[in-house]
Amino acid sequence: MTVRELLENAHLDALGLLDDDERAAFERAFRSAPASVRAQIRDEQSRWARMESCLPRTEPGEDLRERVLAAIRSEIDLESASEALVGLTPAELGDDAPISGEVESIRRRKVPAFWQGAAVAMFCVALVLGGAFAVLLRDYTNITQQSRQTAWMERGVSVFRNGDTLRDVLLDPSSQLSQMTSSIAGCSGSVWTNPNWEGFAFVVTDGLRAPEGTSFRVIAISEDGVTTTTLAEKIEANGSLQRFELNLNGVASGTKLAIVPVVNGQVGTPVLTCTVRLG
């Protein structure tokens, strides 16, 4: 019995498809085979035995034996052809000649290796492009942040318009800042005073927006909270960083200032309030 026949019968024996006479002949041939062949046959039988546990418990058809033998022969022939092709040059393979059968099947098996290499190359390219995109995104984020900071600084400088006023706010120790308390989220304000401004003050607001039909008024509230004095009848608030000038002549230090909404002539609840400090 040849090695090929031994392998065929080994698979059939593992699947229980040999009759008594065939099994006896297989055992005799197996015992007389070299040790390396016996080891290979046992490995094959073990592999098929493990696979059998995954098969459904159904009765085999009458043609199962022939189909198993055909599959085994095909694999053996294909393996032999594959080994014969190893190391041959394209001229020896006869690329220009018609190719059929198992040789064509072997060549087709080489295609996945090409696509695997292409996939690895594409993956590497994707990594490089992804890294480049991350760097560009980081640079874009930094530029955007710097642009916003620059725009904020420019807006802050433009609020004071007058260079002397800005210098007094930043450098003059006699300048007084009164931070305003807001009753609206996202709205803030402050009042700046300086003895050199001859009784005038500057109110700076951000996020103060007047809805349609509403205006804002700046008032001074007496200590008892009853008497009010209008310091600015109407201020235009559009939600941006803005500056409003107030005349505080006659207003004592410690007076409470408030920005209140006015709707149809009716004064509402203060939006921004602070106690002004005069130098």
C-alpha cells in the first residue's frame, strides 16, 4: 500500500468508513510503514478525529466515501504540484502558455498574499496620513486659539479708544475697579474710575444684550434703596464687549450703581449691580 493510499485510508478510518477487510489491510500496511510515515498518519487521524466532534450527528450518505477520497486526492495532487513549482523561474513556468487545473489553482492562491501586502502598505500609509492630520489639527487649533486671544486683546484695547484712558487703567494706581454682580448667566460688567477723569467713569460690559423692545438704563440707588437717579437714560447693548461713559459728578463713593432693563417705560429688576468706589 502506497503512502498516498495509507493517507486516504487513514482519513477514512478516522471517520469510521472502512469495512473490516479494509481496516485489517490498513493496519498491516501501517505497521510495516516507516516511523515517520506512521507519525504523519497518526497526526492526520488525530486532526480528523478532532474535527469529527464539530460535525452534526447524521448518517453519512452512500457517496461520502467517494467524496472524501476525491477531496483527499485533490489535496495531495495540489500539494505535489505546489512543491514542484517552488523555485521555478517565470520562463520555466511558461507564463505565456495556457495554464489549467491545479497549477491555475496554485497561482490563484498567490493572489491573497499580494492583497495582504497591499493592505499592509495601505495601513502604513494611513498611519502616516493620520499622524500628519493630527499635527495639522494641532497647529490649526493653536492658530485658532491665538487668533481668538489676539481678537480679544484688540477688542479690549478698542474699548477704551483713548490711549491715555487705557494707560490709566493699566498703570495708574489711583484707578479704581468696581466689579459688577450679574443676575444673568454669561453677562459680566465692571466700572472703572480715576480722579484724573474729572468725575467721569467707564462701564465695560460683555454679554449684555437687549432683546427686541427692551433697552437698558444705568441708575444710582440711594442707601435706603428707595431713591434712584438716572445716570444714563439708554445704552445700546448688543452682547459684545462694550464701553459706556458715565458722569458721576455729584455721586458719592460707595453709591450703588445698577443697569436695569426698561420695557414700555417700566423699569425691571437690575441685571448688573456694584458699589462704585471713587478715588
